[in-house]
Amino acid sequence: MREAVDDHWYPVGLLSGLEDTRKTLLLGREIAVGRNGAGVFVRDAAGRALPTVARFGHLWTSPGQPTRDLFTIPEADTPGRQLVDVGSVRVKCSPLRAVENFLDIAHFPFVHTDILGAEPHTEVERYQVDIREEVDEVWATEVKFFQPQAARSAEGGIKTEYMYRVPAPTCAVLYKTCPPRPGEWDVITLFVQPLTEEWCEVWPWMALYDDQSTMAEMVSFQQMIFMQDRSILENQIPRKLPLDPGMEVPTQADMTSVAYRRWLKRIGYTYGAQLVAA
Ligand SMILES: [Fe+2]
């Protein structure tokens, strides 16, 4: 049986940032998030306790009845990584648009110019995309792209290899070539809290091998990247993510996006989505 929108897990705060009670929205409904003598808590507007999971530096909750555990990222548990709480960015866009933008490589040279991409290296080579039925996730692999500065620790341009994974409707995980550790992947995630269908709190989180940068430097690098995305995201039309094929023309670079939309439609996840052409 498919999970309803309410039955998924959602990020609602940084574990390191929970002190008193903070009010926020989840799927258009007010919740209270915080920490007291008994531990962390999330309550709905009626004061009922919602289930919680503490993982990847964040507190997660669900307003429904989750039938599955929150996904795992085994790579992020390997020792020696810097676990980076990037913080949050509020964006006036559909939570699904925020995830889709994170999956899109083609925008790198134009939005993150001279950092994650640069002209004339704008071509996206053919890569693999599939919906893995056994785990119910979208995966893109063998993605390769030229980057002038792939990470804060990178010196000079390199061809970076990526994998993208969508383990939940409002979460995406990016695995990327790790310059100081060949053979390992850096992990960069985007956890999106749907405040409403057209407004979200984005919580990026990273598990990196980086012995050179300070925590503050890694946070500000990622925040700078995300601020470049924000203005693009807030100007997308339609504001909700269209799920019907043909509403936006797919190109090679959009294959991950096409799979993501198809998967959302298949699992019936429609919060923040537009189903019929306006
Ligand atoms: Fe971006």
C-alpha cells in the first residue's frame, strides 16, 4: 500500500539548534518543535506528540503514521568525515521544485558560474537514470561534469563524477567525487521541509572528507551555492511542479527530473505538484 503524504518523514530542525520551543509549519499545519528535560519533541497544534527520529544532524517527524523507517545513508556513517550542519534557507517555491533543482546538473555553469560549472563546458554527457523498484528510490549514476571548483577543498578544475539519489519525495542525496580521497564519495544532501505547497525550508547537510576547511568555511561555501539557487527557484512558473508529461519539454540533462516526476506521480505524491496544465 502506498504511503499518504502525511505518512512520510520530514526534517523540521537541526538537532544542534533545538533549545526552547519553536513554531513552524509542516504541510500547511502548525507544529511546535523543541527540546526539554525529557529530550526532543514535536507537537501538533492540538498538543499531541508526533513521532520523532534524530538522524543526519536533523530532527525528523511525521504528521501521519509512517510505515517505513527514515532512509539511511551508510556512506555518511563511515569515520573520518566532517558532518556539516549547513542550517536552513527559506524559499518561496514548491518543496518539489527545490528537490528537482538540486537534481539538475545543467544549471551549474549558468547559476554557479566558475564554481560548479563554467562555459564552454555546458554539455551534460549521457548518464544512467532508473527508478529502483526494490527500494522505491530514484537513482542517477555515471553523471560526469566539468567543475572549476568542485568543493571548497578542490584546487583547479576537475571532471567530477556524481550519483544522485531521491530516497523520499522531499529529500535528495548527491554523491560526488571526493578530491582528497579517490574512491570515496562526498555526501551532500538536501532535506526539504514543506511549509506549504509553495513555501519550504531547505536544510542542506553534508558528510565530507575535508581536512583543510573549517566548519564555518564549509557552511558558508554551501550557503553561497544555495543562495544562488534561491532566486532561480523563486521565479519558476508554474510555482508547483508539473507532473504531467509534456508540460515541460525534457532534454537529455533533464532525465533525472523526468524520472523524479514520474516516480512522484506513480507513488501519488501530489503535495506541491500541479497535475493538470493551467
Ligand atoms: Fe544549484
